[in-house]
Amino acid sequence: MRSSRNNEFFSKWNFKLLFIVFVLILGACSGFEKILKSKDYEFKYKKALEYYENKDHYRYITLLEQLSPIYKGTMRSDTIEFYLAQGYYHQGDYLLAGHYYDKFRKTFPRSAFTEESDFMYAYCFYKSSPRPELDQDNTQAAIAAFAEFVTRYPNTKKFAEVNKLVLELREKLVEKSYLSSKLYYKIGDYKAAIVAIRNSVKEYPNSKHREELLFLILKSSYLLADNSIVEKQRERFQSTVDEYYTFIGEFPNSQYVSEAKKMYEYSMDVLKKLN
């Protein structure tokens, strides 16, 4: 009997608590609706700044969007436009935020927020940069935008941060090039693989994948020769031998030495027979 009364008591208490929360939320919403409908723009501006400080992105963005045309051309215009860009960024809309940062830096070249806006314009591209397997247009755009930023602000306090971000972006391009060049090898198009991997090595000579890529050039050359008609084998096996010397000359202690040596010896045997 007591257990039943206790359950009834807690059930009523939970309902009251939920009702209080609902009333508070409704009141808050109602208060914000009044601010939205108000014609007191000074009050709206003050509340927008309060919401900004409290990281209430939805509310201050909503208010600033209303205030933007009202204060256009005034001393407050740059603050409103910069905070709008910040709001879209914090909501994760990097495309829209980047557009607003770009618009801001062109409209307010002498604002106190201009340097930060220039940086954030590039940073939005950085945030939009996808994993290496995908198209890297945004990665390229981020690198270009950061380069522009450093040129414009050579004494910026963000110099070390920019360098770190650019190195990360460039490493992503290296990885993209590496994965793309290996694709031809994986599907057995060894002729295309040799060209693609050579281009990758040439474009990124200091890649951490250099050893593997040079080995794959050797192996692709070997497999291309071994699957060729007799008339083309002499030339292609000779290319394999040349690739072996290139590889072993740079990586004499490579983990691939044993396999590379077997391909070299087989190629030499074929060349002797053909000669």
C-alpha cells in the first residue's frame, strides 16, 4: 500500500517538474519572440551581443539577420556582419560562413575584425577539406587562402598555426596522389600505373611513401614485361632492370629488397635468352 502511495507521489512530482520546465521554456521562447517583434533596435542589438557571449548561436544569428540592413553603413555594421559569419561557422555551416567571411574582408578592409576574418575564410576551406580518397578542391583552396593570408599579414601571431595547418593539408594531397597512383596498379593497368606513380613521385619527391612507390614502379614494369608479347619483352625487361638499379640505389636496405632481387634476376634470365 505504502509502495503504491510512493509511486503516486513521485509520479505527481515528476509531472509537476516537467510542467515547470515546460513553462520556463515557453516563457523563454515567448520572451525571444517579443525581442524579435520589437522595434527597439538598440535593445535588439544589446540582446544579440548577450546571446553571442552566451554562445546561443541560433538567437543571435536570428537577431543579427534582422539588424544587418538596419545598421548597414553605420559604426556597428562590421560587428554585426562579423558576428553573423561567426554564427554560421559555429553552427557548422562552413560554406555559408566562408561566404560571409569573404564578403566581410572585402567590405571592411580596415576593420578590427579583418585579419581574423581573412584567417577564418581560409579556415572554413580547411574545415571543409574531405578525407584523402575524395576530391581535394577545398584542400587546394585552403592552401591558397592561407598563403594569401600570410602574404597579407607577414607578422601575424597565427604564423605557426597556419604553417601547421598547411603542412596537414599538403600531407592530405600527398596521400591523395599516393592512393590515386596505386589504383592503376591494383586494377592491373601496369602501363598506366608506371606513368601515374612516376608523376606522384615527381610531384611529391619527399613523400613518406617514396620507397613503396619506387618499388611499385619496378614491380609494374616487371609485370608489364612478363605479360607482354615476345616482340616487346626485350625492351620492357630492360626497363625493369633499369628500375631495379634506380630502386636499389636509393633504398639498398629496403624491406622490398628480396622481392626486387627476384624480379631483377628473372628479368636478366629472360634478356639472356632473348639475346
